Amino acid sequence: MKPLCVFLLLVNSSLAVEPSFLTRESLEKMFQSVRAEPGQLVIQIKDVGLRFSRRRGDEQPTVNNYGETIRIKLGERVRFGTHHMSLEFRPLPAPLDKNGFLIRSHFDARSFGGGQTTSYGIVLILTSARGVELQFVEPEEGFDPALSATDPTYQKIVDTIAGAGPFALHSLLAEKDSRKSKSPFPPHPDSLLFEWQLRAASADPLGIRWIAEDVDGVEKDHVIATAKSEPNKQSGQFSLSKPTAGFPPGKYRVEIWQSGKEIFREPFKIAR
């Protein structure tokens, strides 16, 4: 099974009959490098040439330094811009926002006799025990940037995610009063559950790390608890019971490890 960060970029001009497709090499004409790390896209600005104005979410724009490394976490919205061009990374529609970004690029050449071109892309960030890599995938005919669940490219993304990850099935749930719910979790859950089924049994057990990523009064990225499965198991469940004072509201994540490497992570929130 091949781990991957699937990097799909397509260009759709209103004047063009056929879309053209940006490759990783094309993007690196703009940046020094583009790579994936678990849970984030990592972009390095070139040492010479263009400097971009960058806006992260609703923050004020800042100008990138030469050689600067920019990390874009899943769920974030980041826009790069110059006088004639903009490149924006937006979260994919839920639930795909846990796996990647919709990219929108716009180029305006009217001031020097050209036209306007709008480009779209999708980047998926998927990890496994073998690491993270980039792979280019061509979209289905009739791609719609809105990516509704009925769009052929949406289904292709879903199939790519299902085929790339270590799990045949997995669910992250909160249990309260014997009822299970998905993230964002309600206040004061009784326990947290991670249910999993691997594509094939492995002699190497799975390990889980429950982490308080951004919680008031708790050290950032604090490891709450860890656990391991038994070897040669294809399915199972990890659970975390509430502490005496309950789970404080905030941002959390689970990390799944195997053979000393992180193979999966999923963020979640507990509401106030």
C-alpha cells in the first residue's frame, strides 16, 4: 500500500476549451519547494525573485522573507499574492477538510495585453508508516470547484483517501450518557473512542497518543495518555475515560503510531 500526499492541480480558464494542469515542477517555479508533513503542507519561498504578500485567515497581510518556510495546517486558509497573481489554499468541504485543501489561483495579465486566468487545485495530505509523498492525479471530466458530494472529482478524492490510508474503516467518537457523537464533541463527554479496522492484520501493534493540542490551562501539545493494541489484530478500539474534572474544552488530536512512525492523525474539538 503506497502512502501519499496527493497533489492535484488543474487550471480552468474561461477562455480555454481544455483545462491545463500544473505539475509539482510548475509550482516550484513559484516556490522553492512544496512538501507534506503529517497534518500540514510545507512551502518554502525562493531565495531570490518574487516576494509574496501572505494572509493567513483573517490576519493582516505580511510580506514573506526570502527562504522562509510556510506551514499551512489542515483547516487553515492562506493566501499568497503579488501585483498580478494570487494563490489561495482553502480547506476542502467537510468532511474532506481533514485531508486537504482546495487551491484557487488567479492571474491578471490585462495591464500588459493579456487576459485573466483562474486556476483550481486540490491537495490531499495522507500519511502512512512509509512516510508522506506527493502524487499528481488528473480530475474527472466536469470538475466543479464547489466540490459537491455528487461531483465525480469529489468521489475520486474519497476513493483516493480510502485507498491510501492504513485503515479500511475508522471512527473518532465521543460517548456521553451511552450515546456516541462525532466531532465537534459536546461538553463533558464521558469517554473518547477511536474505533479502527486495518486493511490487513499486522504483527506490529498500533499505538495511540491522545494529545491536548490547544487547551486553556494545559501545556500546548500535551500528551494526555498512550495505549497499544495487541499484535496481529486487524480491528479494535482505543478509549480514553474522562479525568476527575472532566475534559476541558479546546482543540485535541489523536495520533496513531506503528513501528515507531506516525501513520495517522485526526484533530477534534470539545465544545464549551
